[in-house]
Amino acid sequence: MKKIREYLASVRAELRKAAWPWDPKERGVKKYKQLIDSSVVVLVAMTLLGAFVATIDFAMRNAISFITSGF
């Protein structure tokens, strides 16, 4: 039990040192503006990367199919 308390105390101490992506003085949704903006950037990047990979996959699949079918 002592080790668990020491672990939780060290976790709490480290979390106090962390720089959180919001201003603690702000209230409501404004408090999380940077977090929301970063999340939107990540979602847009994931969507673009997924579309790129899907396009390349489609093109490569068709190219390999064309080559293996004997032109």
C-alpha cells in the first residue's frame, strides 16, 4: 500500500509540472480553444492523409492488375 501511495504522489507531482493546453483563468469553451484547434488540425490532417493513401492504393491496385493481366 505504501508503494501505491508513493506512486500516486509522484504522479500528482509530475502532473502539476505539466503545461496544459488551456488557460485556467478562462471559462467555458474558450478555456479549451487551443485544444479544440489542435484537434481540428489533427482530424483534417488524418482525413487528407487517408484520402492520399486510398488514392495511391487504388492506383497501385489497378496498375498491378493491369500488369498481371497481360496488358
